[in-house]
Amino acid sequence: MADLIFYNKVVSLDSRIHHDLRVNPQGGYAFAAKTNSVPVVGIEFADTSREYPIAFVKAQGGVFLPVALLGLREDENLFVDGEGRWDARYIPAFVRRYPFVPAEAEQGEVVICIDEAAACLNREEGEPLFAGDQPSAYLQNMLNLMREYQAHAQRSQEFCKHLQENDLLVESNAQAQLPDGTAFNLSGLFVVDEKRLLALDKEKVHALFAQGELGLIYAHLMSLGNLQRLVEKLGTRLQG
């Protein structure tokens, strides 16, 4: 199962237990207010790069994972305000799928789970999860989203593997500084080294291009300019 940030009570979705459960789609994003990064997958890079910096973090087993940076401080998402509203044109799929999450059961089967502690769940109003013992149209759309996400997550793992094989990832030594002089060291983040990328031989560059990964690399590099946006948003929040 994916890193369960902002999930608290995850159980398998069961029509017998959850037959009358509903989701309030207008429940807001307060659940993600203390999350300063979320995983993203390759198909999201174009949209994500217009809003957030994309970096890579080292996960369990030494594998790398692409993430959208949402804040500069621990436990702070600069895109969620005090009313639980998300201030950006694009919201990562990892966030949009909440309160659902796929989990891999025995023999590789994917099981859909739900956070029973989610504030958006109730039994009075909102979108029903089931129509009888079958998934509702709303739930079916969420199931489709998660299946697509899982497929793209696997492709993103291959992308990160290729970055490692080509020795393109380096630890970032970036710093962010507020107008008042307060500095933040962005440690534990990895970025593509553009000099190493330009030094690759033609065969390796062509392989990245043929796999659709060269565009992802440049979307990542372009997204790093959004670090300044995080600095500005934090400065505004501290002043307010």
C-alpha cells in the first residue's frame, strides 16, 4: 500500500458494511493541511509543473519517488487555507482520490480501501457509494481513477529506475529565503542534474525520448521555478 499520509483508519471497502455510506464531495481538503508533499505520477507532470515544484525523494528500498512540494515547513501545506480550500488550478490525483486508496492483497490482487475516519463520510448526504450491492456511478468513477493511478504509478517507477540507471539524480542543496532573511534548507530532495543529462550519449537520450521520459525530465526541471512561489506563499501566510 502507498505511504498513507493523511489516512487514519483504513479498512477494505465492503458493500455489506458500507452500503449506506456517502461522501460529501464538497468536504474540502483540511485532511491534507499538514502535508508538505504528495506523490505524483508521470502523466500528471505537465499539470503539476505549472503549480508546484516536482522533486524526487528516496523511499524504502532505495527507490525514488516523484513528489509535488506543497510547503517549506514540516506539517504545512501552503495550498490549503484555514477553511480547507485548495488554492491551485490543479490538485494531484493522490489527493483527489481521498478517502479511497488501493492496496495490494495476496497474489497481487488490488483491493480498494477507505479511510473510515474521513470527515467527508456520512450516512445522510452526499454521493452514495453503492446502489444496492453494486458500486454507484460516483464510486465507479473513483475506482477508475485509482486503477489508472496504479498503472501510471508503475510506469513512474520505471521512469525513476531509468533516472537512477543513467545516474541523473543528485541531492538538492537548494535554499529558500524569506524577505525577512529566514532561510529554509530543502534537504532530502533529489533533482535531475542537467549537466549530466546533456552529457548522456545519443543512444541513452534517444531511449529516454522513445519512452516518453525526456519530456517528464524537462517538466520536472521547469517546475523547480515554482520554489519561489512557495516562498511567496509562506511569506504571505506569515504576514497574515
